[in-house]
Amino acid sequence: MSSVRILMVTLSNSLPRNHGLSLCSPQSSSIGFRSFRRSYVAASSSAFANENREFVIVGGGNAAGYAARTFVEHDMANGRLCIVSKEAYAPYERPALTKGYLFPLDKKPARLPGFHTCVGSGGERQTPDWYKEKGIEMFYEDPVTGIDIEKQTLTTNSGKQLKYGSLIIATGCTASRFPDKIGGNLSGVHYVRDVADADSLISSLEKARKVVVVGGGYIGMEIAAAAIGWKLDTTIIFPEKHLLPRLFTPSLSKRYEELYQENGVKFLKGASIKNLEAGSGGHIAAVKLEDGSAIEADTVIIGIGAKPAVGPFEMLGLNTNVGGIQVDGQFRTSAPGIFAIGDVAAFPLKMYDRVARVEHVDHARRSAQHCIKALLSAQTHTYDYLPYFYSRVFEYEGSPRKVWWQFFGDNVGETIEIGNFDPKIATFWVDSGKLKGVLLESGSTEEFELLPKLARSQPSVDKAKLQNASSVGEALNIARTSLQV
């Protein structure tokens, strides 16, 4: 019998999509994909490294893990799905790397297999054995370096050739790095994006005395909080005027800065770094600033953002405004049968009528589920994502105060801040009389559950009543009442 293997992949009709960079609304374009039927014929079973060729996921983070679960839920994984990743581990909940994974060794730090997907959303822990049991073929530590769209093949770093019918790109982001010429690759300088990065940082923290964190965003705040748990001299340096300026108001930032300072963190705000200086042994010794001053350090963590890991997929079309691979509301790229999900995808943010690229675990999970359901079923509705961000720090044993905030919506318009940060505080964003976004620190389960309802509904609110609220609870009740009007 011939070993020729024929696999047919049928995709449903596509919704219209705009191929331009503005892509404000998926309904606004007259350009559309035609329905198509794709097939491939492999010359022999030995021509390609993968046995499972109907669906291939490239990536090993949250989006890949949740996509795999969705394939399993539709009974379309066994013998059909292959995952190829640069990671050494099965997909895991990446946020743990700057939170529980960095806890001091005597404070019950998170470790694999404890945080494989999909435990972060209350789902099953998908260990390597889980993938075997589900008939999913895995290729570890072998990133994809090339693609031939016409032949539907991928090339990996080791030289393997992989065949696909439908391709899901879930490559996420890579950490933005300092150039080597200013010390970005010195011993003792760290970037945290995967387990190996976090393990390397932990090895440094075990010996460290003086830690400098570069960057005042999510990563910087979380790593600085972790360093304090190790009882280390910790300084955060960033060029902006206050912490997390993309989301926090100056007033809100001040509250968190004061809390960090109470825990021993020092701040250098509005500072520009000239270079990282090595000591006599080539290890990091100091961070030199543009004003000529220097901050002693034996461990430096760079947390200055991330870049979409486009890799060999640039030819699919990038969005020059937000970065990443341009997709439509079903996460289809410009090439039939190829999809992009998670951090790497530039997608239409339906409720705000603009294109966005969201680097957050919630979007990674939801985009994966939406994409695979659209691929495998008759689902045709456009992805309708509500922006959501959160952070949890100082959660190790013995911490005098745990911090957990959540934000939903859009931080546009004027702000109303209620509460004294003892521990609660809430910030409401109101634009043209409508509630656009809300951030809450240390809320109850019921209060946190209210936030997405408010942000999704965007109700008209009485600003005067909100401003005069005597407590966070009263302010949230005023906002809740507005939902019923």
C-alpha cells in the first residue's frame, strides 16, 4: 500500500476584513477571503518530521496551551495536532515567572509542573503526559526559523521540515534588550521571558546584595517586589515621572510608590541610563546614568517592554502602528489557513473601534479559544475583547501587605479617585459622561466581578455623586446603580 498521506482541511467562509493598517472595524471593508478547501500530499511519511500534520501550533506559552485545550474539547487533537516550540517545557502560565516563581526559596515559590496551562483559569494541568494522552505531537527547544506558504511547510532551527494544513502562530513576544555595546549582555544582567531566564535570575538573587531594576512598568514592579522578599537592597530606575504611566494616574502611582518605599525599595525617576559597567571579572558592577552618577549593582534586571516575536512570519503582513501580525476578528492572517493569536497578533478591538495588540495572559487565553472555535466550528462572530490588566505582588509568606489590583476598560477621559489605599482604592475613568474604565485595589470577589460589567456597559454616571462618595464601596454602588438606568 502506498505511504502517500492525503489530509484535507476545510475552512468555513471568511468574514470581510481590511488589509490596510488602519483596520478600524471588520465590517468596514469590502475585501474578503473566499471560502477555500486546502489539501496537501506528502510524498512519503519520512519526508517530514511530524506525524500530526492537520494542525500545527508554533509557540509554547499561554496561547498555545489554551489553543491545545480547545482542540481537545472539539475532539480534533488526537493524531491531528502538533506543537513546535523554542521552550524546553510544555506550555505554562507565563505570568508566574515574575510573581510566585521568584519568591524566596523558603517562601514556597511556584515551580513546574505546578503552573502548566490551564491552571491559571481553573482548568486542568496540562503536563507533558497530558499532551501524550491526548495524542498531541510535541517538538521542544526547536524554534521555527522559516516558512514556505505555498508548500505549507515550516523549517526549524535544527533543520526539521514540518508539514501543516492549518497553522496557528502563537509565538508571543521577546524581551526588549539593552544593546551589547552598553552592557546589555553582561554577566549578572537579566531579562525574564521564560523559565530559563527566571532560573538564571534566581541564581543571581541567591548571591546578590544590590539589585537594580530598570523599568517602571509591570515587570519592573513585580520583580522589585520579589527582590524585597529576598531582603535585598533594591532600586528601580526609569525615565518617566511615575510608575506605570500607561495606566496609572500620577496620584495612583504615588500611592504604590509610597508602599514600595515602605518595603525598602528606592526610586530613581526621570533618570536616563548611559551604560552598564562591568567590574574586573566582567560581571555587572554599576549602572551609570547620563548625569554622570553611578548606582552600584551586582544584579540588574531589565524590564523595558517587549517586542512581538514575528520571526519568519513577517511576510504575512505587519501592523506598523501597534506591531505584530495583522489579523481579522477571527484571527486570520492575509494567508489562507494561517492564524495568529496572543501577544503577536494585531487585531480589531471591536468595542473601541481601533486596532490593538495586547500583551496579557487574559487576551492570550481568550484569543486562542476564539480562534480555534472559529476554525473548527460554525462560529463566525468577531472577537469582542474587553481590555483587562491586573497585578499581584508581595504575596509571599510573611509579607506585611499583599497587593492585588484589577483594571477593566479604557483609561480615557477624566479620572475620579476614591479611597485611601487602606487597603482599597478605586479609580474611575469618565469620558463624555460615560464610565469607560475602572481600576480597583484589594477588592472583594463581588467587587472585582462588577468591574467588567461596568467597563463593558459604559453606563452614564453622575460624576458629582462619584466624587462625593465616602468610600470605595459607596462609589462602586453608585456605579452599579447606573447599570440599571
